[in-house]
Amino acid sequence: MSRRRHARDPRWPRDFHHRRTAGLLSPRQAWELLRSFPSQAERNAARVPVTPAEPLPPTGPGGIAVTWLGHASALLRVDGVTLLVDPVLAGGIPGARRRLTPPPLAPEQLPPLDAVLISHDHYDHLDAPTLRRLPRATPVLVGAGSAPWFVRRGFTDVTELDWWESVPVGSTRVEFVPAHHWSRRTPFDTCRRLWGGWVVTAADGRSVLHAGDTGYGPFHARVGARHRDIAVALLPVGAYAPRRLLRGVHMDPAEAVRAAADLGARRVVPVHWGTFVLSGEPILEPLEGVRAAWARAGRDRDDLWDLPVGGTGVL
């Protein structure tokens, strides 16, 4: 693991293209994706469920609480440890200048953080304006090759992890796990930083998974075999259409329910929808689709935590 480095850690390769499990879009395909986006009228008509995030429900040692902050952003409170995952709490991002729903919390309203976890460097998961408003001493956990980006912005405690590596955070253990995805922030750094998801395991053995961004594939079963008590899994269910373009890197709702079974996850929080327009499906279709797929699978309705933006599920 690498701490406080300005230069790229020499143990990482120049890039991680060899970790990809799907091809990248050509310029022509990217244009096709852009043209598929819902119209402005559809965006204005969509009513994504929202609720005030504050006050946060109490939790403490032995408890688990998941607060969905919109898109892939989440606040995890596990066994008395508070973790912020993929925080994007600004008004917009490059390529999606306006949010469909406002951020439920400002960075200054967050509780004291034990660490920030970043799944990968895409703008809808790694947001510089949000991070600028966090204390620079906040510990940050990132994928391999990512530390220089954070150190250049003043963060003083940055840990890089490869897939299947873990570190203790308070009473929990946090592990970086594989995802079917890729990374890039500029035309010149494609797959230079490793992408993945996070498993947070409490002292009693229960885990919370944040899958990051991922297509459906064999990694889910491997994570489930390694972590046998996933109490809650935050799984992406949006940004999947057109399907032939995005199948390899984004799950659709039915695949997310299959992934939950592969993981052995009891409860699922659907994320990665309802905040930014990044693909062609109707805005509310991910929510409707995951509810229908959950019912078809015969899963207990109470175990689908289809939270509103700002909502919290508590164990």
C-alpha cells in the first residue's frame, strides 16, 4: 500500500487495460449513446423519490446504516465507523451539468468521517468540487494508481489498494474488490487507475458491499465466496441503455438482482440512477425494473431497500 506519494507507485503497471473484461466505446458509439438520452421534457417530468437526509437515524457499535446520497454516493455507518463512498454532492458534473435531484446533504453537513472510499475516477464517482470541501486530513482509500491525483489536491493520508487487498478502519476491515468496468478522466489517462468496489466487514463478520460501477459477470460470485455474510449490497441498476453498448460495464436491474444472488447478499440498495442522465433508459425505469425483477426472483420485499434520495436503511 502507498501512502503520501506524489509519484506513481512503482509496483503498479503503467495502466490496467489487462484488467478490463469488456471493450471501450468508439467515438461513433459514444455519439450513439449521447443521442439516446431522454429528452429535456422527459427529465422535467420524472419524479425521483427524495426525502430529507437529516437528521440521520442513530446507529452505533454493532449497527449498520446506509444513507443513499444520490447516484452512487452513499454514507455507510458500520459498527461505529463512518465511511463516505464516491461522494458527488455538487450541482452537476462534466457531461451532466444539472442533477435531476438536489444533493440531500452538503459536504459541510456530513458527520465526522473515518474514511472516504473512491471506487474509480469517472466524474460521476470522483468529484473534485465535493472533495475540495472535505478536510484534507480525511483518510482516503483508492484503487491502485490513484494516489497522486489526491496528493496533488492536498490530501495527506491516501492508501492505494489492489483487488483483494484490505486495511483496517476502526473496528471494521475495508477490502477493494474487482468490478467489470474501466477508468478515465481525460483522453490521456484511460485505465491508468484501477477501478473496483468496496466490502466493509464489521467485527461480528457481517459485511456491506458497495459494488462501484460494474457490469454483470463472474466477479460477483467470487466476492460472495470470499464474504459469506453480506448483510447489505449497494448495487448499480441504472445507466444501461442502449444495452448492446453498455452491457459489459453497467448492469441492468435484472442483472443486479442476479448479482445479489451470486453475492449471497440478503438486502440490496439500488443505486446509480435518478441523479444524472448518462444513458438512454427512461429515468424511472431502473427503479421499476429492479422492483419487478426482485418480485420475479421471489425475494422478500422488505429486503429490497429502494431508498429515496436522502433515505436511510438501518439494521
